[in-house]
Amino acid sequence: MVSPLMKKSSSKLSVVRLGIVGLGNMGRYHVQTVLDGKIPGCQLTAVCDVDAPRLKPYAKLQTFTDYRELIRSGAIDALLVATPHYSHTPIGIAAFKAGLHVLMEKPISVHKADAQKLIAAYTNKKLVFAAMFNQRTDPHYQKIRELVQKGELGAIQRIQWTITDWFRSQAYYNSGGWRATWKGEGGGVLINQCVHNIDLYQWIFGMPQKIRAVCHIGRYHDIEVEDEVTATWEYANGTTASLITSTGEAPGVNRLEVAGDRGRLTLENGNLTFWRNEIPTSRYSRTTNEAYQVPATWKIEIPIRDRGEQHTGILKNFTNAILHGEKLLAPGVEGIHSVELINAMLLASFKDKAITLPIKAAEYDRLLQQLIRQSTFRKKVRRYRGAAGNYLLDC
Ligand SMILES: NC(=O)c1ccc[n+]([C@@H]2O[C@H](COP(=O)([O-])OP(=O)(O)OC[C@H]3O[C@@H](n4cnc5c(N)ncnc54)[C@H](O)[C@@H]3O)[C@@H](O)[C@H]2O)c1
């Protein structure tokens, strides 16, 4: 059925021939989703991985060990990129140059300068460019965004998000050569796991103006990147926000609290609760003769049924955007915001100063190059490479 989001399509395709590059944990998951027929209008025609044995199970499809050959092959209309982070930019740019639609795994790039290059290459706006921010399909976050945008909470005073349920063991970090190094992954909990929450943060509340942060490097794991972060953000209108995340805490928590002039909203354990003030706090404060009373409040439990379609939902939306012009839930160009916020938090911590946004892309690039040069983890990376280990999806 054609959704109301759909507008007149610019595409003449009746089916999207999809290629997937990167057949690791995430790429194989996407392959299976399409092969299981969960994405109407999408046909998997080709896969690519530099590691040739990973191609063997897909002998019925066209297979490639070089993404450039896949892109040149004429076998695909669209490319899903599920490779390690630094390769997202060159692969995306090559795909746009060849006139392919692109669905990019998160993060769209490791640093702002690369994200700018990728977005600059997206010149043909008839192509669809989406990002795999699967948590945007979650009805809890959609509802919070709607309430904030409709002004149901009034002026937002304070946001506090603790996301410490990203626990990862040392075995996880040992499971892939590119993981948890500045050179391979470009960061730790921020760029890998928490990028989802950071994307949602800016999607719901917009971009802050100033950032301070403490990023602990390898506090809980034998790694050279951050595994715990406490950050405070300031918005231009005075709203203050905090973000706490960690891969070293158990049991962790995912708790979002939003205080506004018209009440307070919390999301925890899938429960969305809104304490709604009968009259806005600011008006009550100005008009009451009571010194210690607070405004009367109604407690509203907002019923939300499920977690959304996650990765399948984003892939369906990408396919429908190509075939029918459906509005994108996670446009690829918006991916630069989470990259910039992550870069800013790391800059703030390493330089021990408040960072004003927009950041200077070259300044962060210099810091990153320095961290890569100073890395002492290369030997360990070689030792860990090939170690067994599979892990749960970072969703
Ligand atoms: N959206 C999510 O929930 C989610 C979850 C996990 C991972 N991811 C993202 O998916 C991407 C891949 O992560 P993963 O966990 O699957 O990694 P992985 O290490 O399991 O797999 C990466 C695969 O890419 C291949 N590869 C590397 N460079 C390549 C190149 N230049 N050309 C072709 N193939 C290449 C590797 O051989 C490997 O098979 C990352 O961007 C990661 O952040 C997203």
C-alpha cells in the first residue's frame, strides 16, 4: 500500500537492485533481511567484501572483492555500505559519482571534514541518500520529538540523557582488528554505539551552541579510545543538556528526562511518562502568592506499543524513497550533525576547554591524526586480528 508520505516519484524503477558492501556482522544481517523478502521492491543482486571467503555463501549473486568493481558493474541501482567507518566516505563518494542511491551505515563518516566531502559529492538530488539511524523508527522517540516540536512541554529548560546500557566486554573489543583504535574505528563509545542516541538528541532537540566533556580513555577496557563520557551541552536559548554514556557499566540504564515549562517527560525501560503542569511553571511562579507550593500536575502514561521496525524499517523507507518518493526518515546529510557533536565532545575533552559549534573541521582532523600517530595499540591490533567472536547488533 502506498503510504501518505509518498509523493510523485522521480524514479522509473519498478524494483531496486541493491548491492551490499561489507559482509560482517551488520552487512550479513542486512543481506538476510533482503533475502528473507522483508523489503518489498528490493532485490539483492550483488555483494562485496575484501575478505573473499565471506562471499562464498552468496554464489547465486554477483560477488566482488573490490567495491569499485561492484560500483562499475551495472548490477545495482543502490548501495548499502556496511564497512568499517573510515571507508564510508570514499565508498559513498564513488557511489554518488556512478549515479547510485546510497544507504550509509552509521556513522556517515568519522570526522566532520570527511562528512563534508561525502555530502559535497551528493550533487544529484534525484539520488536518494539515507543513513542507517534505525532508532529513528522507534515510536517512543518519534512521540517525544512530536511533543517537543508541538510545544507540549513548553520552552525546554533541561535535558538529561544517561545511556550506560551499551556494555561491551573486552572480548568484544578484541573481536575485530579495526575496533577501538583511532586509526581503525576513529573513536570508541561515541562514534560506535552512542552515535544512535546522539543522532536522536539532535533530531529531537536540535544542535547546541557549546559543549564541555570528559571522555575517559580505556577506563574499563584495554583500548586506546573512550569508553565513558560525561558531557554538558548549552543551547542558544539557554537550554542545558547532559549526556552520559559508557560501555563499562552493568547494569546500565537508558533514561531520558526532559524538563520544560509545561512539565517533565521521562523515558525509561520503554515507559514514556509525562507529568503535565496545569499551568506553565513560569506563569505559576509569577502569579502565585504561595512561597513553597508547586503547580498542580497530571501524570500521563503515554502508551507506546513496540520498538519500531529498526533496520528493516530504514531499508524499507530507503527503497520506498527510490521507488515512490517516500520522505526519508533519516536523510544521509543529517548524519553530519552526530559526527560534529562527537568530534566536539572529544575535542572538548582532549583540549580541556569548552568548544563552540560549529567546530573547525581541520582542528579536529589535526587532533585525530595526532592520536593515530601516537597510537601504541598497533601490535595489539595485530595480535587480536582473526580472534573469534561474534556480538550482538549495536541497535
Ligand atoms: N546500525 C546498527 O545498529 C549497527 C550495528 C553494528 C554495526 N553497525 C555499523 O556497520 C558497519 C560495519 O560494522 P560491523 O560490525 O558489521 O563490522 P565487521 O568488522 O563485522 O564487518 C566489516 C566487514 O567489512 C569488510 N570490509 C572492510 N573494508 C572493506 C572494503 N573496503 N570493501 C569491502 N569490504 C570491506 C570486512 O572484511 C568485514 O567483513 C560499521 O559502520 C558499524 O558502525 C551498525
